[in-house]
Amino acid sequence: MSVRPEPAFEAPWHAQVFALTVAMNEAGHFSWAEWAEIFGATLKEHGLAKELDGGEDYFTAWLAALETMLRGRDLAQSETIEATRDAWEQAYLSTPHGDPVKLLAS
């Protein structure tokens, strides 16, 4: 009997936002030290009201830090970030359970 390893991420979007951050770092958009500083500050901010558990709340903070980095580096405008977030929210709210979430072409 083989033992299946536990998934490294609780949700696909956790892996995706992690991979996107790593790719942006590797492309030279920011150093890992810069990322760690912004992410650490975001974790502290998000963790003031409760203890972060390393799952959904952790990656919500990760995404918020990435959005801060995108804005701070002029890699994306606030309006674009907001519109993309809204489009993803609409997509997952209207996708039947178990189906892949897809953004509609705009």
C-alpha cells in the first residue's frame, strides 16, 4: 500500500498566488528580501485580530501583500487589480461546485 503525500497547498489558488510571486521574483520585479518585508508587515496587520493558521487566512494575507507589491512597483494599477478581483469573485460565485473556475473573456 502506497501512502499518498499530503498536498502542499489547501486550495489551488494558494499554489497559484505562491507560484506567481516566485515567478515575479525570479523575473527581477522585486527581491525576496523586499517581498519578505512587505509580506511580514501584511501578516502582522492581518494577524492583529486573530492568530493566522497558515491556510486560507495566510494566503489571503499573501495575496494582499502581492497586490501591495504590484501597486508599489507600478506593475498594475489599483483599478486593474480591483477589476480582476471582482471578475474572479463573480466567476467562482457562478461556477457550479466541482467545476473549474474560468474568467470570461472581456
